[in-house]
Amino acid sequence: MININFRLGGDLITVKIEGTSVFFYDPSLSLYTTIEGLKLNKAGVIKEFPDLKDNENWKGEAVKRFKEHIKKLNNEQNRKNYVIEELKKHGYTPISIQRKGYRPEKI
């Protein structure tokens, strides 16, 4: 299990990686959610996957592609690196990483 803390503006966001599952902390509900629970921006999805522009089920297809890509990555370290790089592109600043319940390490 790996927890990654990010800062976006004044908000603190936590991403938890457990095996092939990726969870996002929703501070408004005080619980973790999968990617299905996130509010995805259509413009951002189209920027990543231009072929979904005219697809009515753009959100479902984007979620499916994300899950498939995560499963293709070999281990939690590769998944961690992928999540960090993807979120950096969208203005998220990585702050710390916590592995298996040990103390968080600053990035």
C-alpha cells in the first residue's frame, strides 16, 4: 500500500494505491473513492483521449482505459510513478509518499 499526498491550490489530496486498485480521498465525504466516484472534466478527458470527443459514454470509456492501464503496470512503484506524473501535468504538486504505514517521506 502506498499513499501519495498532493497539493492543488489550498486543497490536500491523497491517492492510495493497493495492488491494482487506485483510490482517491474525497475530503467533502471523508472517504476514499475509486475513479468512478471522481468528477471528470470532459475537456481534460478529450485532451488525453481525443477519440472520445463524440462518444456519449466518454466518462465510462475513460475510466475503463485508466483501469486497464493501471493493471498493465507491473507493480505499485510503477503505478505510483504513473499517478504522480499524470497528476503533475494537471497542476497537482506531490508533497509526500507513505509506504505500508511507515512515516511519510517528503518528495
